[in-house]
Amino acid sequence: MITSHKPRKRRKDEEISQTGLETSKPQSKNSKPTPPFPLAAFLWPAKKSTSQWILLPLILMAVGLFRWTTGFWGYSGFDKPPMHGDFEAQRHWMEITTHLPISQWYFFDLPYWGLDYPPLTAYHSWLLGIIGSIIDPKWFALDASRGFESQLLKVYMRATVLVSEYLIYIPAAIILNRKFGRMRGVSVWESSVALVAILMQPATMLIDHGHFQYNTVMLGFVLACISSMLAGRALWGCVFFVAALCYKQMALYYAPAIFAYLIGICMIPKFSAGRFIAIALVTTLSFAICFAPLLLGSLYDDYRGITAYTSKETPLPPLLAAIPVKLDDKSWSYPPLLQLTQSIHRILPFARGLFEDKVANMWCAIHTAHKLHNYPIGQMQRISTVVTLISILPSTMTISLFPHRELLPWAMASTAWGFFLCSFQVHEKSVLLPLLPMTILLGSDGGLGVEMRAWIGWANMLGVWTLFPLLKRDELRLPYAVLTLLWSWLLGLPPTSLSLYFGRQSQKGGLTILTKMMHLGFYVAMIGWHIVEAFMPPPEDKPDLWVVLNVLIGFAGFGICLVWCTWQLILRSGMLEDYFGVRLRIEAGGNKKKNQ
């Protein structure tokens, strides 16, 4: 079932390169191939003469400049007391981790941005808080710094996002892009073009460097996981994926695909008990290492007589209260058990609502016509779990039966779309997760060709468009317009160019008439929505009308993305060929017996 793949050799007279970066072959001896879109044109002079060691630093400086200038604008919760926003949440976590004992991190003043991310985020906040306190102790003074806003603090916080990204996400993206390119027979120059497209993805820049978050740390670990899997180092892939999960729980969107792939490589072509045990041990050990400082710190605090509870009103963690055995709170094992159950309770979002704000997924779309908050929260949790499992079943089954390494990004994109559309407690920012594995496919063979560029570009443009209501609240309309239109222009996408859908280039791309009509219809809807939203106020009795329309259009488009990614996964796995091949052999055998 598993077959080795060897990229075919390209003919010298081939009309289009594997990534679609050359137009038709020269019509005369004096004519030369021309780049099909502006980003390729920018890097065209470096195709033969420029060393990649010169090109790469230039790329990193250019993408860094756009990230830093995005930070000049507003951020989540600026000048909006009393809770402010995500900027204040991240600053507050630096405040509590630097001043409180580790056993109190997940218990302290939970109504005011209580820590609800896994331990690696807490450790990261502690490190950044320590460094920031050296510069200015007022930034993270316990309690007194709540809601603190200053230009110097903003510069420091923006710099921490940029440095964290350049230490984790950027190197992982470079290594994965090169690895993917070598596997699929893509030249180094073509991989450089794809790298710029990946790093200039507007949604990630606007959320992390505009709205303000550290998503790229988690996404960087995910890229390192994929890179390790592509290199055949499954154990390192497990380590990096556990790191992603222990930084942000949203990495669970990828977990079914990763799990199914690992099961597949253990079972096919025959069961490997040694590999299975090694994967289980490394995964368990990685989780243990990530949680060890928290659990050991709670033991040390208990030894010093420091209690985890900072308020008498804080209840027992539900997981701990559900244990049928009576626990001795004086036992040495009680503090780490208390920390483990409380951190899990804070990390997993079961105590929250079905969705966050207005998000373009199934539940929010249904809620516009039929109010779902009338149903018990437990019932909605069970329903969303079942629907999510159904949505990801085709992709997980495919990647487990056909565990080809190059199919992993497709499977991860499919399961992430399934989680985004159907799972419980989804944020609008979670759209970054399905967009990541789709976008890195630009570096594969055919990734910058017409069909792949059209689909991946359309998904990214739709994704960042659904983020506009959030970005508008943060006063990020201008960065949104600049980065989105710049990315579309660089890749030759609508609304700045229609070359993918009309003209000579589109004739070679393989896009069907139906696909062209569907993509262009969504682009027209997005542009029309912006015009209406900008110049027509919503009715007084329906103040969220335009946001709801954004949700409905986005949900429809993301549903199509789920279907396309799943179909591409099944198609590229060879499943259909194997199935129909078997059917043909069976039918041929049956006919032969009849003739006899």
C-alpha cells in the first residue's frame, strides 16, 4: 500500500515548471520566459546568479520589516478598561508568573485574566516578565500594573513577539520549506519564492503583531513536528508536537491527523511493536518534562508552607472533586495532583460557551437562525464532539491507511478545518491553524502553479477577511488593507489580479469553470461586503447584521475548504486507484469464469 515516490525528471522543453514559475516556452531565440506573478518577478534576478545565503537574509529582513511596522498600530484592548484585551492578558501572565509562587499560577484571581494556557506558555511568560522587570519594574508590578499602558512597554511586548517568532517559527518554516522542496524535486530558488509567500501570510502577521498574541511559537513547534515527520524522525516529531500542545491547547486541531499517521506507520506494512512503544514512551516523557516544573514546584511550595489557593472562594478543580476516593490533603501527593487537575481544568474550555464572539463556523452560523444557547451546555458539548469526529473521519482514516509522509500536511489541514467548523469553544483567531498546513503546501511541487495557488490563496484571503471585524475593533483596518492587498498582489490573486482565472496562464492551470465561478463569486462577495460595511450602517434593531453576514459567507467558504483538502488527500493517497484497480481485477476474474 505504501509506495516510494521519486519525482519525475523535468524535460528541457517543458512548458511549465513544477511550481508553475515559468510561463510558456520562448516563442523565438531572443525571447525569454517571464515570471507569472509579481513575487516571482521580484526574485527572478536571483534565480541563477545570487547565492541563497545572500537571498535568505534579505528575505528575513523584508518580512521582519512588515512585522515590525504592523506593530505600530493598535492592539487588543488598548485604552479599554477594565478588562482591556489580549495584550493585557499576556502582560498580566508575565506579572503573576514573576511575582507569585509557581503553585499559585493557575489559581490567582481567575476572573481577571486567570492563566488558562498550558505550562510552556507560563514558563515563556515568566522568562519575558523577568527580562522586562529588569528594564522597568513598573511594567509587571503585582496588582499595581493592571491595565498599565506605555509606549516603551508596547515596544518591549512587540519585540518579544518578534524575537520569539524568529527563534522558533521562522527557522522551522525555513527548514520545513527546504525539506519539502527537496522531497518533491523543487529547486532552491522556487522554494525561496514559496518561503516569502508563507512568511508574508497576512492573517498570522495581523493577529500576532497587530492584535497581539504568540501564536507563532505554537505554530513553529507544529512546523518542526511536520519537518521531523518528513525526515523520517517520528520520535522528534512527537517531542515537537507535545511542545506545541503544551504551549497552546489549540494544537489539538492537528492531533487526530498526527495520531492517525503515527498509528499508520506502526501498523503498515506490518505491525512494529518497537516503534509503537518508542512513540508512546517519548510522548509520555515529553509531557512529563513539560509539566515537571509545575508539579515539582508545587511540592517545594508545600514544603515551604505555601498554599496554592489565593482565595477561599476558589472551588476544587472538577476533575479532583470527581475522584470517588477520599483524598488526604496532607499527603505529599496532593499538591501535584491538585496542580495537574487545576491546570487541565483551566486549559480545556469545557466550562465556556460553544463559540467565542462571532466566528465563521457551523455553530455560530446555525445560531443566527436558531438560538443554541437555549440547550444545556453538556448536550451541546456531546453533539459538537460527535459532529467533529464525523468531519475528521475521512482524513484520519486515509492517513492511517496510507501513511505517506508528504500527505501529512493535507491531513492536518483537513482535520484542522473539521475542528474549526464543528468543535466546541472556537475563536475566530483559530482560523490560523487550518491555514498553516495549507499555506506550507506552496513549497511543494505544483504549489505555486495555477490550481494550488488559486485554492490556497483563496482560502487565505477568505480567512483574513473573516478576521476583519476583530481587527476593526483593534483599529487595524489600515494594516489589514495593506498586508492583504500586498499578499494578493505578490501572488497574482484577486482582487489585484485576475490572471489565475482568465488569460493564457489560467488555460494551463487545471481550474474548472465551476471552481473559477465559485472563487470569483466569493471574491465579489467579500469586496461587496466591505463596501456595504463601510458606507451603510446596519439597521438599529440588527446592529450585528454585517458581522453575521461575514460569518455566513465565511462558514460556507471554509466548508468548501474542508471538502477540497479532504478530497485532495484521498486523491493523492492513491486510495481510489487501489480501489478501482481491485474492482477491475474482480470483474475481470468474474467474466473469465463466466466465459469458461
